[in-house]
Amino acid sequence: MTRLSTYHKTEYRYRQPVLLGPHRMMLRPREARDLRLVSHDLTVTPQATISWAHDVAGNAVATAQFNAATDHLIVESRATVELTASVWPVFAIAAEAINYPFLYSNDDWTDLGALAALQFPDTEGRLSQWVEGFVLQRPTDTLSLLKDIANGVSARIAYQSRDMEGTQTPLETLSLGSGSCRDFAVLFAEAARILSLGARIVSGYLFDPEKRLVGHEGAGSTHAWAEVFVPGAGWVAFDPTNQSVGSKNLIPVAVARGIHQVVPVAGSFSGPRNALSGMSVEVYHTVLDE
């Protein structure tokens, strides 16, 4: 077990006072079988009224309401978590799902819904053809197939840190041959959906004290990966950026169908179009006990 503290700071600076609209914050680490949340504290400057709710995916969402003009906004999240994920996880996959293709139960298929539906057009079948290249035979081992696709993403696509907002479509990522961790996650999730598997995007942090993994550079240390629902094993984490399976080194904060639904801090302001002078993100982790 590893016990550590996490710190996430997002700061916006404005050239003159502006009126802030409601801001939606997804910063509270998400408890899972491999993560126990010991404590969490959220601080917003200037002073705001904060309310909490859970969204449709069970993520903890804080909404901040402001009542005065300001030339800055600082959001700070502090948490203490315990990580117990194994370096070499063993997944108790149900017998009927060990080999692909398999069928979800009627209930699972209904509940997965949009998570198993394609999110991007592939009219010429380019992405489908690319994914099919990993299916060497039918039946084939489900977990091995998903590992091959995750490894294929990082083998085909060069990692490139990108500070600008937005995410490339899977076809854009394939065509460009480069992308950030969020582009890798979106491509892998869509590949799983082409195989009629339920997949979701995860936003969170990469715990990498030795700085050996890919994805901790750039604007802060937020990270993105994907999970695929495998009967028996449940939601299995795949980090194609680092060719890893399982939750070791990963601290999930929010999950959703699309990456646009798990933005850590999102909101608006009223003021001149060029009022925003800068934005920065700072994330770090401190090991408390191992």
C-alpha cells in the first residue's frame, strides 16, 4: 500500500476585474477497489458558495457560485489517498468473456448503453480496419487482444504533450501519428467500442515518483486513460500512453463517455474578450507512507 497526498492548483489571471459565472469542478479522487480516499479539501479564491452533487456516472462534482468581480481565480484541491493496486494484476474474468467475441448479458448491454456505442464517424472504415488488424483469429483471448490494441496505440502514435484545449478525433490521431495522453485514451476507447465493448474515459493523475512514465510533463500532471468493462473483472484500466494494464500509478478523479465531460475545472466569465491574461495548472504528489 502507498499512502500519499495530492495537490492540484488551477489558476486563472485576468487583465481587469471580471464577473465569474458558475464553475464546475471535478477534483475529488474517485474511490475504487484499488484506491481509498482518506480526506479531501477544496479551496476556491475569491470566496465562493460551493455545492456538491454526483453526476450520472457517480463522479463528485463541485459547483462554485461567485458574487463579486475579481481579477483572478484560484482553485486548490488537496487529498490524501491510499493506493493498493498490484503491479501485476490478476483479473477474474467470467468464463463466458475470457475469449472474444462474447456477448454481454442483456442487463449489462442495456446499462452500458452509449458507452458501447461509437462516438465518432468512421464512414470509410479506416478505424475499423485498423482495429481489425489486431484480431488475429476468432475466438481470441479477450485481455490479450485489448493489451495488443493499447500497445498498438503507443507503437503507432508518438506521444506529444499539448497544452492547448481540445482533443483530436481517433482518425485525426491516426492520420497525424502523434497525440497527447487524452488523444491516446480516446483512440483506445473508440477501438474497444468498434469491438462492441463498453469503454469509458478516465481523467486523473499519474503517480510517477521516479519520472519514468510518459504523460507527467506539460501543463501540470493531469493524465487520461480508459477503462473497458469485462464481465467478471469489471472495469479494467488501460493506459495506452504507458502500455500498462491495471490501476498501478493511476489516481482516477472522474469517468465519462467522452473526455469533454471530465474537465477538471470548467466555467465562464463576463468581461472583455481578451480579459484572460493567463492560466496555469500545478499538480504534485507527496508519498506519506509505503
